[in-house]
Amino acid sequence: MILNQEFDFSRDAPKHVKDAFKLPPNKVLLKTGQKLWRILTPVQVSEMKNPAGRQNLADDPNEVGQWWMTQKTFHHLVEMSKQQGKDLSEVVRAKLAISREFSYKMNALFIIQLKRDMYAFEGLAAPQPLSTRDRSVMLIGNTEQVWIPRMSWNDVFVVRFLNSFRAIDLPDLNPHLIATLGDFLRPPKGV
């Protein structure tokens, strides 16, 4: 059975996930080999693999994380950042409505590739407050986001993890896993 094939968003998704979408999301089939992107606050690989050591992934019931974006969305946000002369993290936070409590720095890039087909839920991010403690500043949202429940490390390959947008080496995952943000700022072919 394909991961999340029987998952019913309206019945099974938690309220805070439903609230993160502007409208009910579409159930989409993600194919083996597809890459997904995420900007987050960096944690050590050992922390990511140890639920007790998680930081900004604390709300996720799995270690990989549930909130992602497609490559197309990532490159759209990169272009928006260039056009507006704003930091990429600032644009991602505003357009995906990511509160400070969920990810306070947002200065690392995490890219995964799916090892198998799975169903996900894709839709526009709902406007959210910048901080849950101060709801006077709202983040605009309105950009495509992907939510994947039940995904685990066994379902993905780690393609890149750029801590603070600088090259880092993750020898415990892949001895050749070194890159710089410049690798990802070039527009993808065919997009």
C-alpha cells in the first residue's frame, strides 16, 4: 500500500495542521525520486535522528519533518527574495507563514528525495501570526506547501543539508554530501 493512501485529511489531520492551510489541501501522489525542500533552523544530525533531542522539529511526530515545498516553490521564493532584496529566510517565513516558535532562525536548507511513492497534501499556507505570544503581526502565507504525515527516515534519501547556508559535511549519512547554497540558486532545468 502507498504511504497515506487511506489517510483522510478532513478526518485524520490535527486541527493545527488544518489551520495551517488557507483552504482544504489537495491530496497528491508524490512519486519515487521526487525532491522536496525545507528551510529550517539547523539541528545536528544526531538531534534529528533522536526525538528527545529535537528542536524546531518538536511538533513533528516523525524525525524527518512533515512540512515541505516543491522545487518549483523553492525557486519561486528565491526569485522573490532577489526581486525584493530580502533575505531568503524572511521571504520563506512570510510566504509559508512559519512562526518563530516553529523555526526561530530558518537558516538551513534541507532537501530530501523520496524512496517510494506516497500521498501528501498540497495547498496554500494560511496567514499565521509571526509569534504565538504576540498575534499583532501576521505572516501573509498564500504560497504552496506540502504536508506529509507518517513519513520516516526509511522513506527518504537526504540529498543536501546546508547548515546556515554554508557547506557542511555529513559523513554519517553520505561521505560526499557537501554543497553550497549557490548549487540551489540556479534555476532548475525545465522550470
